[in-house]
Amino acid sequence: MWQLVVPAARAAVRDAVATFTWRDATSASREKLVRMIEERFRELVTSDLLAAGFSESEARSTFTIQP
């Protein structure tokens, strides 16, 4: 499972952070950055699970990101 989660988490953070300046990522736009990371992580994990043979319903319901 870690082989799926860790690369997806790294990619999600990298993709989201790349769209912000350092100042925005650490101040006013922080909440937006958090939402972007969560959304991208969910997309990547779902895509990987679909590629592994999960149905779309299974892939979307496998991971729940807790606040």
C-alpha cells in the first residue's frame, strides 16, 4: 500500500506547491493549497487504483482524507 500512497502524496504536494509563491503558500492562500493537495492526492490514488483493477466506485471510496 505504501508503494501507492507515498508517491501519490509526494506528487500531490509537488504539483500543488508549484502553483504558489512561497509567500502565498505560507500565508493567505494556505487553505487553498491544502485543498489542492488533497484534491490532487485523491485524483492520483484513484487513478492508480483504477489501473490496478479496482472499479471506479471502489477506487473513489478506498481512501478518506481526515482533517
